[in-house]
Amino acid sequence: MKRICIEELQHHIGETITLHGWLYNKRSSGKIRFLVMRDGSGLVQGVVAKTAVSEDVFNRFDQLTQESSFSMTGKVRQEQRAPGGFELDVTDIQIIHIAHEYPITPKEHGIDFLMDRRHLWLRSSRQHAILRVRHEVIRSIRDFFDSRGFVLMDAPIFTPAACEGTSTLFETNYFDLGKAYLTQSGQLYGEAGAMALGKVYVFGPTFRAEKSKTRRHLTEFWMVEPEVAFNDLNDNMDLAEEFLEHIVQTVLKNRAPELKMLERDTSKLEKVRRPFPRISYDEAVDILHKKGIPFEWGNDLGGTDETVVSEQFDRPVMVHRYPSEVKAFYMKRDPENPKVALAVDVLAPEGYGEIIGGSQREDDYDILIARIKEHNLPQASFDWYLDLRRFGSVPHAGFGLGVERTVSWICGLEHLREAIPFPRMIYRLTP
């Protein structure tokens, strides 16, 4: 027999069904008792009338503790005042397991207490909503690229060298071959894929060993990285804004109840429509100076700088042509001004900072070798990457979008730690 989930109840009004789940809440009112069950797909209230069940079934109500697992059988009816909009007139209750005293209660808990019990905290309505938004973001990412002729390119997690500098790598011993590193990015492999397949995207976990304690940093996070042969910087920006608009509008369409539960001001997300404002790094510096911030040209934008710049706009803003010295070795310099790279960062509004970083890649073999030497990177480790410039090099571009930063922005979260099921930070490795 097919098991019915709570989210499917609208298709079973008037039917007698059995639901399986956990006790979310309960209360009594004389000879009527109310059980709120959760099953991961939603909440439903079961109404247990003493006149409708045996005494044994009626007394099982008293045995159930918060998060006990059980099944309940009854007839489905609509009830707009009930959680989820439906109720079950219960005729039977079967206990599966009586839970110990549950440590997470409706009272206020500190964040460390909740993070230590993250495996249980995931059962709360707020975390349900966040993880469902995360799921929608990931689904919309895949749908976007899959429907536009991109091919998924799986990049290795173990890599022989740094992609963006050796100071942010997690190092490990790799059998008899020496050192290996957890990937900072799948981009270099994505470039190989683009030379083979034209349009690809890499999607997977990435790792950064920066000792950052900000609300915008995790040591392990998920990133999607499209790479397109023959694209230049302008093509890259076009793709990025179309992509970001698609994600946000898809979540607004499909996850309105979750955003409402999170009390998200969706009017701000509704403004995420193309075209996005595009400003140069020089223009961003001018904004900072006008706001009284003593920013020095040549520095990378910090978190506060990004917030000040993004506050001038009601949608994501694209900042392009950063100083080449603060950008990665593979970013192509602007032929009209070699001091700047053909790079772009997309800054989310409301103080959420950079959610997309990308560039046109350096496609000239000799220049790329020079850049590798300038950055003191081991040329032998990049010999395969240089092959992409030896055999049919073409202009190409791509970017990376951080899933957790995107989820955090869309949900209106204060910290990235809630945007991933089990966050890894410099001070947290468990649960």
C-alpha cells in the first residue's frame, strides 16, 4: 500500500488513511485531545475524541512525548484553522517509539546549544523552511543549466595544487605521490570541460582554510561554476544576471510558504530582475569615498565595503574590472588597461555581499606562464592546465556562485551556518 505524506492530504479529503511521523505538539480539551504530527513534508493535527476510539487508544495520547514516533489512522477533512489546513479524525494510534526527554524546547536556547544539537535542530519548522529553500535553489540551478545545453562536469575534490593561492588550502598526504589538497574550486577542470564540450558547469563541495569568523564564511561550502567557451566578460555578466534572476524568481514562485514562515520581506526579492546595474571597480571606489570611507585604490573590497556599495541599489549590483593584482592568476587583464582584470563580482543587496565571482580567463599561453610565475605557483602542477592554451585555445569565461550565501540572502538569515545542514567552521567540526 502506498504511504501517504502530509503534503498530499488535499488529494485524500474524505478518505480514511494512515500517516506515519513524529509528535510535534499535543494538548487536551476535556474529552477531546489534539496531536500535531510532523512527517518531514508538513504538519497535521489529529483530533482524538474519547467517544470515537477505544480506551486503550485514547490513553496512548498520554504516553506520547515530544518527538515520539507513531502512526495515526483517521478520516481527512479540511480545517483552515489547523496546522497545514487539514485535520484527521483519529480512529487509531500506534506507538512506534517513545522518545526520551527532548532537549530542544520552545524556550530560548543559545546558538552554541543549538549547534551542538544540529542533528536535532533540523527538525524545527524554521530549519525545515531553510532546507526546503536550499533544495529549491539547487534544483533551480540544475534546471537552469540543463535546459540551456550545459553539461555537468564533475571535478575532483583532491587536487595537486592551489587554484587561488596556497594559504587557503587543506593539505593531506596522498599515498606515495606526496601532498594533495582539498579543492578550493572546480573551475580549472571546468575550463578543460568547456574546451571539450563548449558549455559546462561544475557543482560540488569546495574547501577554504581561511581562519575567518565572519557570518559570511564556512570552511566547507557548495559552489556551482559554469564555464563557457568563446564567452567574454560581457557574455559572462549576461549569463550571471540571467542565472541569478532565475534562481530568485523560482524560489519566490515555489517556496512562498517557507519564505512566509521565515518572515522574509519578499518585496525586496521581487525586485531581482534584469538588467542589474553594472559599475566598474573605479566607480565603486568613488561611492566609498563619497560615503566617507578611506578606501585605497588597489585593495580588494571587504565585507563592509561591499555592503556600502550594494546599499546604493535595490537589486544585485555587478562590479567589474578589479585591480589585477588582487585577483587570481588565471584572470585575463583588460587589453585597454592592464592594471585591471576582466573580472566581475555580483554583490547581493541587504548587506549579503559577494555571491558570484567570475572573470574572462587568460587564454594566451605565454601570459599565463608569466602569471603563474608571478604568483609563485608550481608550474609543473599546472602543466595540464597550460595544455588548454597549447591545443586550440579560445576566449572563455565563467563564474562561481556560493550556494550557502545565496540561500542565506534569499532566506534573510543572519549567518551562513543555518544555510547548510551541518556547517563546518573554524571552531566547529561536529556533529
